[in-house]
Amino acid sequence: MKNVQSEVPAKAVKASSVEMVEVVLPNDANTFGTLFGGKVMQLIDIAGAIAARRHSRHLVVTAAVDSLAFHHPVKVGDLVILKASVNRTFKTSMEVGVKVWSENTISGELKHTASAYLTYVALNKKGKPTPIPSVIPETGEEKRRYDEAAFRRDSRLSSCAPEVNR
Ligand SMILES: CC(C)(COP(=O)(O)OP(=O)(O)OC[C@H]1O[C@@H](n2cnc3c(N)ncnc32)[C@H](O)[C@@H]1OP(=O)(O)O)[C@@H](O)C(=O)NCCC(=O)NCCS
């Protein structure tokens, strides 16, 4: 596939996908004995940044995190499972989707806990945004996410730069 963004050949989504598993320890809990929301946000950002670095093969910074909702609490002792993949690439930025589940290791019950979309920008050695390879969506789900990412980018950029739209 021709790559219009950088000299590096385009890559499949699966080439940079991440699955991260952590045990929830008491140190990560809030006063209710469930995983502290800020810790979930940290894990989401780490999983997303790993996917972005693997895809771009550059250091990246988080430019934006879209709204984040927590659907279920995660108890101490449960596993927290994060899956991150590059939904769409632009010139120097990429949208990464991160989905979070909890797993009770005794019952095996899985619960969808949170989802987030993050935008990362690849930086060169001078710390400036640098072109990244295109991503190739292959499965039906990857293609849907790819298409939807364009709309999310439009609304994200219009809401973060209101002066441009006046
Ligand atoms: C993100 C950052 C590198 C953008 O720098 P900049 O000088 O504005 O660069 P540009 O205007 O050339 O934009 C570069 C890319 O970032 C994207 N971008 C910038 N701000 C964005 C935002 N709020 N949301 C989504 N994308 C954004 C641009 O759309 C552009 O993408 P493209 O090349 O794919 O079209 C800069 O704002 C920055 O360093 N921010 C702080 C990042 C940080 O500290 N994060 C937390 C810790 S990692």
C-alpha cells in the first residue's frame, strides 16, 4: 500500500496492537476498595502510548484524551486488561483506541470497564512533530474505527481551537 505520510511503509493495525494486564493492588485502590480512577487513566495512557510508539517507531506525546466514562468499578485482586490499537493515522498524529476490562480470576467474569480515544503526536529527535506511517485497517471492526476516527478528529480539532472557527 502506498504511504502518503512518511517514507516508512504503511503498517497493519495488528502490528502495533497492545494487550496489557495488571493485578489491582491495595495501593491502587480508593476508599471503597476499588481501583482509583486516576490509576485507570494512567494505565490507559501507557497502553495507548505503547501502541503509538510501536506504530510510529518514534517517541510520542499525548495531545488529547477524549471523554472517558467508567462503567464498572474494579475490585482489589481483580485483573485489569487493556487493549490498545491505532485506529487512524494522520500526518504526524494518530488516534489510538483503548478498551479496558476487569476480570475476576476466580469466576472468570469479564466486565467492560472503560473506553477512551487518545491522540498521540510523534516527535523527532528535535522534539518536533514528524510524519508517521499510514495504518492499514484490515478487519470490519478496524475499518469501522478508521472511518469513525475522521469524524472524531474533526470535532476534536474544532473544539480545541475555537478561535479558528469564529
Ligand atoms: C501536541 C504538540 C506536540 C503539538 O504541537 P504543535 O506545535 O501544535 O504541532 P502542530 O500544530 O504541527 O500539530 C501537530 C499534530 O498535532 C495535532 N494536534 C495538536 N493539538 C491537538 C489536539 N489538541 N488534539 C488532537 N490533535 C492535536 C495536529 O492536528 C497535528 O496533527 P497532524 O500532523 O496529524 O495533522 C504540542 O502541543 C505539545 O507538545 N503539547 C504537550 C504534550 C504533552 O505534554 N502531553 C502530556 C505528556 S506526554
